[in-house]
Amino acid sequence: MSMTLRRLSRAATAGLVAAAALTAAAHSAEAADTLGSAAAGQGRYFGTAVAASHLGEADYTATLDREFSSVTPENEMKWDATEPSRGTFTFTSADRIVDHAQSQGMDVRGHTLVWHSQLPSWVGSLGASDLRTAMKDHINGLMGHYKGEIHSWDVVNEAFQDGGSGARRSSPFQDKLGDGFIEEAFRTARAADPAAKLCYNDYNTDGVNAKSNAVYNMVKDFKSRGVPIDCVGFQSHFNSNSPVPSDYRQNLQRFADLGVDVQITELDIEGSGSAQAADYTKVVEACLAVDRCAGMTVWGVTDKYSWRSSGTPLLFDGNYQEKPAYDAVLSALGGSGDPGDPGDPGDPGDGTASCTATYTRTADWNSGYNGQVTITAGDEPISTWTVTVTLPAQQSVSSLWNGTPTWNGNVMTVKPSWNGTLAAGASTGFGFTAAKNGSDAAPTVGTCTAS
Ligand code: 9MR
């Protein structure tokens, strides 16, 4: 099919797609919730990255279609996939994903227009003026093809360096066009598809740090000068070296306060069991606590196809079974599970209030650390909880938040401050800062009791 015809037919179906999405969001009260329906109940989308090559696998597609309300093509819209040689656009794989999503009433995130990676070599060999033209042509080519069909585009991806400098990353765009390439990309994108939200997307910007400060300053500058930007994407790839930051919500909120939406765009958290579940809960709760957090996308359907497969970072295992992290996310979204599935949140319980407590160290420095204790209600709602934390003898706690401590030697007993009431399966937590005073040992968390 010629590109012109393809564009016309894509645009003509867009109205039908919007209607289908509304129907999908209105879930039935009797059926178990799904990630997408529970998130819709909170006014958010819940998406996943999708690979076109897996759409023929029945379990993959069944899980995708049942659970998710938005998809992001994992690789199929990148420059190397869509314009491998100058001026020749190929949309076959990306169209397959978009068509599938639309047939299921799902929204689509566009990922990504201008990025230093997965960039064909011809782009890097252009001189500045040609490169500028090629960048604009690429944006116009992709956004034109999908005009009216993409809820948010990652216009520029990963343009800042890691580490403490807050500097821009070297790339053909940065090196030849200078800082202004980002602004030029956003201005071009706005004209190409005025209905799409235009996002800047990056990683290691999830907490307040030098890199996120640099992005923050860019967004602030764009807003003050009228450069079109609507959203910031926080990739949120977490593991033990890069845990969910304790100031995640605060960071999302400061961006929202600049007048942009925030989106969690590539969420995955390495780990397993209740610790992984508790981390997922933190992320969902942070998004729900920020009005302008429009939605969340996990970076894949199943652990077996994750880019970090050995870290089992997703919500479904390699056999498409729901993991504890799935139950935790569904519960944090206010959803209830299938009454036949004993592990699911919202199942009828035995009438006994209960809770569990898990501990993670969320920050660490020479003389001290931050600890976070996550409290999760059992299969009945609870109105209060109590948990004891025993610190190594040398250590002392200098501050504690979201909880009320009383002390007996080195044992602190913590009760809620404002956060005692929890729905069945829901989580909250408290954090504290401790001085090591020569001991790096972890505290011991005792039994959680609830009523
Ligand atoms: O998940 C993607 C993987 O299949 C690709 O091989 C990789 C190539 O760079 O890109 C992965 O997705 C990345 C995303 O596009 C941008 N943020 C980081 C993601 C994980 O590397």
C-alpha cells in the first residue's frame, strides 16, 4: 500500500479507535479487574512495551489483550526500524502493533523520534544542515504516518549524560546542532501532530539528582519560552544498584508543578516475591499520588522476553502466571482479583485483620542510611498497624516519616501517623534515617500486627 493511502486510512479509523477505548475502560463490576481496568478507575492508563514478533504467540497476545490499556512498540518505531536509509520509511512492524492495539481498543505511545541509539549510520555521517533537515523529515515522516493515533510521543530520548555533571550526552544531534536540537525537535513535532502529547523521556532521572535537575531546568526553560512540551517520561528501570528512589513521588511532583504531565514509561524492577511486589507498590502509589501522572507502562509483558530477562523484572512470569508483583500493582490501583485465585487482592478473607512488613535500604552513605518499611494489609481491610524494628546497638535514628515511633532501648515500635487505614492487600510504609556509628548491619523488622 502506498504511504499516502496508508496515511488516509489510518486517519479515518482514528475516531472509531477513541470510541473503542472508552468501552474498554468501562469494566464490569462482577468480573475480576485487570491492570487496565483498575488503572482506568483511577483515571490512568496501564501499558506495556510490545514486540511485533511475539504477537503470534497465543498466551502473549491473550495476556496483552486482557490486561493492558496502552502499548509502546519496544523497538519498531525507532529510527533504525523506520528509516533505515534516508527517505525510505518502513512501517510494517510498527503498523502491526498499532493495528493490533486499535483492534483491542488500546492506546499507543510512540517511542521514539530522536535518540542517539538504534540510529542508522547514515544519520551520523551528515553535516549539520543536512542533519537538521533529516531530523525534521524523520519526525514528520513518523508523526505524519500515525497522525491522530498516538496519545504521547517520546520526541527526544536520553539526551543527558549520566553522572553528576548534568551535561548533554554526545550524539550526532548534540555535537552538530548543539543544545537547540531538542527545542527544534519539539517544535517540529507539535506542527506534525498537534493532538499528540510531546514528551521528553530519560532514565536515572526518577529521583532528585543532578541528571533530573538538568532535565527539570530544561523543561522549566521550555515552559517559560513557550517551547511546546507536554510531558516528561521517567523510564524507571530499577534493580538493587538503582532502587526505587525514596523521593520518587516528590520528583514526579516537582515536574508536574512545572505544568507538564508525568508518565512512567518503561517500568521494570528486578527481583521476585514480596520484595519486588513492595517496590512495584511504591511506584504505583507515587503515580497515583501525583494528579498529573497520566499513566504507567511496564517494559514488557513477560519475564521471558524482558531485556533484563535474568532479573525477572516484570509482572508475569515466563509462563504468563501472575506474580506477587502483579497482585500488588492491581491492589495499589484499587482493583480486586479473581475470587477463585487465593493470592489475589480483594478476595474474601477469614475476617482476621493482618499485615506483613518488609524492609529495604533505600539510600546509603558512609555514616548513615535510609530505610523503608513497607506494610501490606492481608486479605481483610485494616484500620491500624504496629511493627517493631530492632536496630543494631550502635545505630541511632535521626528522623522518621509517615509513622509514629516509640522507643525502648534500640527497639522502635512504629504505628501509623496518617496512614493506618488500608484496603485488603494495599500497602503503605514509613521511612527513617539512621546513623551507622560504625555498624553497617541491617535492622530487624519484627512481626506486623493489625486491627
Ligand atoms: O527493550 C529494548 C531492547 O529490546 C533493545 O535491544 C534496546 C536497544 O537499545 O532497547 C531497549 O529499550 C530501551 C528503550 O528503547 C529506551 N530506554 C532503555 C530501554 C532498555 O534498554
